[in-house]
Amino acid sequence: MPGPAGEFVGAIAITVCFSLLGSYLISHTLVAGFAARWLLDTTQGDKASEAKNTRWYQSGIKIPMISRRFEGSIALAIKHPFLTALIACALPFAGFWGAGQLTEQFFPPSDRDMFEIQLFLPPQASIYATTQATQEVDAIMAEFEDVEQISWLVGSNYPSFYYNLLSRQQGTPNFAQAMVKVRDFEAANRLIPVLQQQLDTRLPQAQILVRKLEQGPPFNAPLEVRVYGPNLDQLKTIGEEIRLIMHKHRMSLIPVRRCNPARLKYMLTSMKRPAI
């Protein structure tokens, strides 16, 4: 699998291969030695006395009712081989059908009792205005009993409290990030959409993202659209059109953040050689 996802899951395949290899070696060395030491030899001697002294961990657990039904199922399978083969083939195909009904998500969300909040103000906002906005967010979140702890860092990313969080906002006065601790992961899943709607409604001057912790490699957003071009005003217009398209397709409950590119650090000029 190419890309960051392949780098993330590549070690899992290697671990599984070595686990199978280790299991194979142990079964042919240690298990065989322990079997020779602890299992009884029933090839010689009085079979009745040996069967009497046999323990459950040597011969296994035997339940007569289940044993009789198992023997009957084996006899029925041998008597009707075509039906047995049909049932045996139907089970894997049923598994393939069931796999198609699963949600198409390689990395499911994390069941953690924490989530993050990202707060963005206009670029000209000072760090004092950002701090004031975080206090307003704290006042709103104090209305929810499930919230146990809120920790903010203004002007930079919060120290990574989860393995795949990105730290790309350094020295940014109009940015703040919070780590929120709630009672349990069920409360977190319930609060995230409610908080997103409340913060969007009551703090329109700020752009706030309430994000669930996800599994997998680091990423900027679950859905990311990149538009390239030399005209910044045109890029802004296209970005607004994309946002309206998402709103039209009933995606208005999903927060959309438009990332403006940095100022151009170069100037394009057209130079003509003087005519001779």
C-alpha cells in the first residue's frame, strides 16, 4: 500500500508474519517437549487404569450430549456430501457479502474520552483577542456536566496528547487549541456535534473545529480539497463555491475551514532584451 497509510500499517504485516513463524517453531519444539513430559503413554500397560488416571488437561473435556450430536453431524455430512459442500461454500460467500455492508473506513474513530478543539480568528487578531475567545468557549462548555477538564494553548498547537496529531501552527496569535477531557467516550461522541453547533451559533466571529480523535496516519481533515492557481482572489472564490456545493448536498453540519495560502514570497517579472 503506497503513501502514509502503507507506512503506518506496513509494520503490522511484518509483525503477523513473525508471530506465525514463532508459533510454528514453538509448536515443533517446546510443545512437543512438554507433551512428551506430561502426556501419558497409552500404548503400553493396563488401558483401564491409564484411562482412570487420565486428567481433563491430558485428554480434553468430554460432554456426552455434545459428543453425540457432533458424531451425528459428521455422519450426516458424509451421507450427503453434495449438500455439505454447498453449505461449506455458502459460508465464505456470506462473509464476502457481509463485508460489503461494512462502513468504508479503513481507520475507525478512536474510542477515547478526549477530543480536541481548534479555534481560528481573523489573521489580524491579537493573542489577547484569541485568549478572550477561549474564555468564551470555556463559559459555553461549562454548561455541559460531562466536561471534566479543558486545557488551552494560545498561539501554538497543544503538546501532542495523541499519536497522530499534527503540529503546524507555531507562533500564530490568532490560533488556539484545546484538549478536552470528558466522563467517557460515549459522552465525547455525544457532545462533539452538539458543541460544534453551539460554538458556531454563539461565537460567529471565530471559526471553531471540534474534532474527534481518529486512528491512522496524521491528516489535516477527513475530507480535504486542494485548489491550485496563481490568483489568490480566484482561489478564494472557488473555495467559497466548493463550500456552497457541500452545503447544498446536506453537508452543512460538517465544519468547513478555508485555508488561505501564505503571501507570495516571489515576484514574477517579464524581461525583454533590448533590440540591437
